[in-house]
Amino acid sequence: MSGVRSVLLLCWRDTGHPQGGGSETYLQRIGAQLAASGVDVTLRTARYPGSARREVVDGVHIDRVGGRYSVYIGAMVAMAAARIGLGPLRRVRPDVVVDTQNGLPFLARLIYGQRVALLVHHCHREQWPVAGWFLSRVGWFVESWLSPRLNRRNQYVTVSLPSARDLVGLGVEHE
């Protein structure tokens, strides 16, 4: 990545999380490749029982705070505080932010503007009902309406054609 010195990755889980899977492995590999090429890579993610608050894995600086849903609020507060030189991300000055949208985005666009790329592995229309009546409606609203509008000027990245088609169906430009 020409000219990129620092990348902030946002994901609700990491590869050490007991519920971590393919999305987390994909992101960790990207982060490790960037770190190997000399880019400073920070991953902000949730804590889990037995996890270290901070550690370095494959050159990626992992910062863990919060749980399943509070990770989003904690990341937003940390990103906003970092902009004024405070908090755990104060030394992170990302040229690029990868907001991994696992149903919910981290809304990094509100802090970092167009430096944000959204990584979406799949849309969660079928998964949201397991969250219960209220959360499923809020989650699907954020994923299907709010995020595509908020991030309309940001780059979306996905790993499959079916997911790309689903995103286009939600209003994301196919380019």
C-alpha cells in the first residue's frame, strides 16, 4: 500500500476469541501482511475470558476492550479521544481504517471520514432474528439503511460475489 504507514482495523472479535472464525482469520492475515511490509497495524476488538488487554500477534498490535456490544461504544469513544490525543488509541494515526461490519459497523466514518473502508463478509438479514425482537430490528436498520447511507462515499470491500450483490441491493454502489 503505497504511502500507507498506519492502519487501524476494527472487528468485534479476533482470532483468539472462542467465537472467532473466518472473518477474524481473514482480517488477521491482512494485518499480518501489512505489518510484514512495514505498516504499523492496530486491531481494536473485544475482550474475552483469559485474553490479554494488549498483545502483539504476527506484528499486529491488538487492543481489547468491551464485550459483544460494548466493543462498538468503546471503540467509538477511543477513536474520538484519539483525535484529540487521549485514550488507548492516542498514538494510532491511521492513514486507513478498516471497519469490519459483522452486522454492525463501528461507524468509524463519523471520526475518520473517507479514510475508512468497510469490510463486509456477508449481510445478516437471516441472522438478525436470533438477537430478539428489538435488537434484530435495530441491527437490520443499521446494517441495511444507516450504514449504506453513512458510508456512501467510502470504499466497501467484500469477499464474495453474492455478498457484493446483497450490498448493491442495500444501496451500496457496485464499484
